[in-house]
Amino acid sequence: MVSASKEMVVYCFDTLLAHYNSEEAPLPAFDDGQHPLFVTWKKLVNGSEPRLRGCIGTLEARGLVHGFKDYALNSALRDRRFPPILAKELPYLECTVSILTDYETADDYLDWEIGKHGIIIEFTDPDYGTRRNATYLPEVAAHEGWTKTEAIDSLMRKAGYTGTIIESLRKRIRLTRYQSSLYTMHHSDYVSYVKATRGAAPSGSKSGSR
């Protein structure tokens, strides 16, 4: 099984920096392969709790090289929940790559473990008759301190459902659980890595402070 690695996060930082510099990112230092993946950007300022700045990925298998390149930029610049990340924010960024594994169909909406499983829900909106779906990565529910039911209800809202959430609707959810391999790196660690492996700091990048 392929695991998330430092080199994958470095490639995401390389890709975002190359975008700001109108350059091509250096070739990645990891092997390609087909896996579902996500890229998450958070921002740390003055020692505060990291704030989400973008998270986009795919539940379908993608080539890792092109996938991380696409979603590094999509999550940084095109997450509709946030304004695009600006170049001046780079020194404060933390990047996490996730490779999703071990997909399983759950028996019901409670058949998963907080902190271990990511969840995908699919259900029919009773008000409009449309199919809705959404996912949370494994770390989300634990970070938010939610119960399973609170996580499910939040995910239904994320999927776009605006009606009343009742138990009979929860019981009609089709839930898929999965696990993930993560690697997280702060921008200052990225700069240190590039200095050590390439002999110079990344162009146009400052180390910043945590």
C-alpha cells in the first residue's frame, strides 16, 4: 500500500510556489500510482490553532503526480468556502496530503469509528428528490469533537440538505467508510527540506515563522 510521504507535500508546496512565480514545478520525488487523494491547506498565525484555508480532493483513483498537482492548486485557489490563498500567506501555511484506502460499505450510519474512518454519505433529499453526497476525512470528526450523529448531521448540511434532519432520514443514508494515510508539513520545514536537498531556498519563498 502506498503511504503519504514528505515528498508528496513538498511537491504540493512546489506546485503552489511555481504558480505564483509563473514557473514549472520541479519533478516530484515519488512514484506515480492510482489512488483517491486530498490536499488540505491550513494557516497558522501567531501560534493560533491552524485555520482551514482549503481542502479539495477526489474519491476516485487518480494518478498521484497529476492528482497532487491539480488538487494542490484547486484546494489553495478554488475552494469556494474561502478566498484564494495569496502568495504572501505562504510562510504561514501548513499542507497535509491524504491518500485514501480501505473502502468499506457500512451497515448503517453509525457503523464507523471516530478518528479512524473517513465517511462518505449518500442519500435522497426528501424535499427535492435529488441524490446528495459528501465526505469528511478521518481527522475531521475527532478534531471538531463531534459525536457520530453530530458528524452525520453536519455532513448532511455539507451535502446541501437544508430540511429537518430526523432519525428516519439518517437511517436511509448509504455510508461508505475509509481510512487514510497522512503527511503534514509546515512551510518552514518545506524551506529547510529544499535547502538541504537542492542546495538553496525555494525561489521567492521566505521561511516565515510558525
